[in-house]
Amino acid sequence: MNITQETKSQIKNIIADSMEGLSDFTVEVPANTANGDFSCNAALVSAKALKLPPRKIAETIVEKIGTPDGFTKIEIAGPGFINFFVGDRWYEKAISGILNKADDFGKSDFGNGKRVLLEFVSANPTGPMHIGNARGGALGDCLASILQFAGYHVEREFYVNDAGNQITKFGLSLDVRYRQELGQNVDAPEDMYHGDDIIEHAKSFIKLNGDKYLSESEEVRRAALVEYALPLNVKTLENDLRKYRIEYDNWFCESTLHNDGSVEKIIELLKEKGATYEQDGALFLKTTDYGDEKDRVLVRSNGVVTYLVPDIAYHYNKLAHRNFDIAIDIFGADHHGYMARMNAALAALEVTPSRLKMLIMQMVRLVRAGETVKLSKRSGKAITLSSLLDEVPVDAARFFFNLRSADTHLDFDLDLAIEETSQNPVYYVQYAHARIKSVMRRMESEGVAMTRSCSSKLIYTEPFELELIRKLASLPEEIAESARAFDPSRLTRYTTETAQLFHKFYDVCRVKGEADEIMQSRLALMEATGVVLRNALSIMKVDAPNQM
């Protein structure tokens, strides 16, 4: 438990012991410190049960508890909020706690060890990853780290769509280019994949196999081409993601669900549950029974299963077979309707739908010089994850993609991302850490080092010191709240705000030249700030440089 949680628990216990009949109440950290360091709503939420005005209840509570140890004063505000103001010892303990925990500061047991499977990116393996995948990668990987810091057991998974219509189209596209490269006059259908990567695969395949597959049937030829090219594409995806600092625990292939009979089994199971019916030769799932706008086709009249069937089988595999407590999917903006039908399918299978969390991610607009950018300067082609990382540092890419919550549109400023000024948010945060390290090195070179132990007396009285300390102490709460809301952008904002408070503190509060007790206290505060920035940035897999 951290000092913020300890203080909240202390206040709850003090108030709960003060009088009977209090309803469930909360203790929060007010945004405005004029309203106290901690604020409690016990009087407001208990008014109905106690049949008394909230203000009267608050006055009774305050009269009974007096000024508990560790607090300087307690005030009643507004209709009955009870505001607590902490004493000097609280700030000292906060810094000591951060320095004691070091790399572990920010961790909590909020998640109680629950097992989470987080699936994100899952880009179509028939081509390179696009900018939406880039945002999904930064979002998913950062969320996974946040959940781990908050006490969940997390596994990252990439779902390889190596079956279905896109693979059929992939085989067709490869076949056309293969035959064209060997001199055959073959038209390229408009709906095939037209990327240069398809042509390169065809050329490489010819180098290995020559024209021997021209004499084979179309089915055999396309299967051979897919068997050759698909693993290469998956390997490219893996390499690009590794460059993006993303390592997956599992690469799960859709073909597994077809090959091991899971697709057929899920259809039979849904039939057994009475969740299907036949109409016009097709098999439907009764999704309207569970709130969907219309029933969904599982098997078409020609006997071909829709994409929904392996998707249901996959989520059933996650939650029923592999027994994850929570499965999280990160999808693009075009998947809103998907949520209702998948929740309906899980409910029909008697799997609690709330165990599946779907985060819908809005679009990204790349901007340069105020104008929308769709093409790479270097190649003149659409910007992919790989080409983005050739232009923008990984630190900036991961940080920028988490500047906004997933459900909001994001403008990614390519010029700003490479700018080395305080206007660039990631540079601004990294500079704060580098500045701390630079000061420490300079002080040590002049024979002044942080000599106080974590248990020594620390003195903080200046408003800029106190505001920064309150912010540092809130890291565990911020991480837990980010985990609760599945929102990494909270942590991004936190690092930016922390850096801003540090720069203000350092510009106003001298370190060198102060009395030894003050100087050592401020050195400890700087070191604690470095710990917090490093820990927060490490969750985001963004570097915390020692110099810039």
C-alpha cells in the first residue's frame, strides 16, 4: 500500500468509527488543494439514511474526530464535504516511500492476480501494417504494462488471420503476379491486392521454383504460393513490431480453429444451446435474443461459414478453454456493431459477456505543416508502421499515440514528433529526467551528493515542493485508475504533468547554496521525481535518458 492509499484508509476508518449509520462513502484527492489534500463525502451520501442535513452530519463527525494525528486541520465545505489537510510528516513519508520502493514504486495489487489476455494489432498478414495498427500497437502494449503494474497477470496475443476470404484473395493476387512475371497475359482483378510486396513475393517464388507451378492446378499453385509468402509476411509483422518494442507471448493462428475442429464444435454447441435456427438454407444465430439489432448468419446457404463462427470459437477458446478471467480486444472504429453480436454469442454459450472487453479505437490523421499526410516522403506510398518508424523515433511514436484516449480521434503531428523543444511532449518529459541526472552529476562533481538515507529528516515547505510531492505520490493511484478505465492516455498525461511540476519546482527552488538540510531534502525530491518518471516511462516503453 502507498501513502495515498494509506491516508485514504486512515480517513475512512476514522470517519466510520465516529458514528453509526454512515452509508458507503469515498475519500478522494481534490483537484484544487484549497479543498484540502483529501476530501470525504460521508455526510452527503448518508443524509437520507440518517434523516439529517449533510452539513449537520459533517459538523457532528468533525466534532467527534477532532484533529487526528498526521493532519493539521479539518474543514467543512459546501453542502457537507469534509476536507482533510495533511502535515509536514506526510510529505517526508511520501518521498521516503518512493525512494525505498524505487523501481517497484507504482505497483499495486489492484488486479488481484486476475488473468488477462490482451489481443491487439492482429493486422491482416496479407500486407504491411498501417497507421491504425501503429496506434493499436502503442495502445495495447502500454495497456498490458499498466495492467501488469496494477497486479494483473497479462499475456499479449496476436491473432493471425491465416484463413478466410483475405487468404483466398492473397492466393489469387500471388497467382496473378506469378503468372504475369512468367509472361502470361493475365488480367489483374480490381479487388485483388495490388501492393509491390505481392510482386516481390512472386519474383522470389520464381527464383526458388521457376515455372513448374504453371502446369499445376490453380488450387495447388495458389496453396503453394500462400504457403511460401504468408510466413514471410508474418515474420515481417513480427520484426516490425519488435522494432516498435512489442513482444507477444502468443501468436494464435485462425487456421488452428479450423484444423482442430473448433469451428464445427462451436456451431454444434450453439445448436445444443437452442441459440440457432435455419432459414432459406442458412443457419442463423439468435443474437436479437441478447440485444443485437438483428440475427446473424453463421453458415450461408452454400455451406460456407461466415467470419463470425471462427471469431466466436476464438473468444470461447480464450474464456472457456484457456480460462482467462478477462479478454481484451482492441479494434478499429469500424467494429462498433461487432461488440453486440459477440456478446450475444458468449451469452448464448453461457460465458459471462462482461468478461470480454472491447476497446474501439478511433482514426489517426497524420499531419505535416498543418496538412493531412497520407503518403511517405521517401517512397510516395501510403505510410505504414515501418515507414513511420523510419521517420519518427520510437519513443515519440509510442508516446504520441497515447496522448488521447482510444475513443477519440488523434492528430499525429509528424513535425512536432521529431522536434527537440519543450513543445514536443515526449521531449519535454525526457528532458525533465535528463535534467535531474545532469544536476546530480554536477553536484557530485562539486563534492555534493545526496547523502541522506531514506529514513532521515526531510523538510518541505515551499508550495512548488508540496505540489510536486503530491503528484509523485499519486502514481500508484494513477496506474490503478488507468487499469480500471483501460486508458493508457491517463498515464501519458500524468508524466507530462509531473514533468511540468518538476520544471516549475526547479526554476523556483534552489538546490545548490541552500542550508544542508534544505539542499539534501531537495536532492531527495529530485531523485524521487526521477524514480517516478523512469517508472512511468518504462511502462510506456519510452526511454528515460540520462542526458540530452
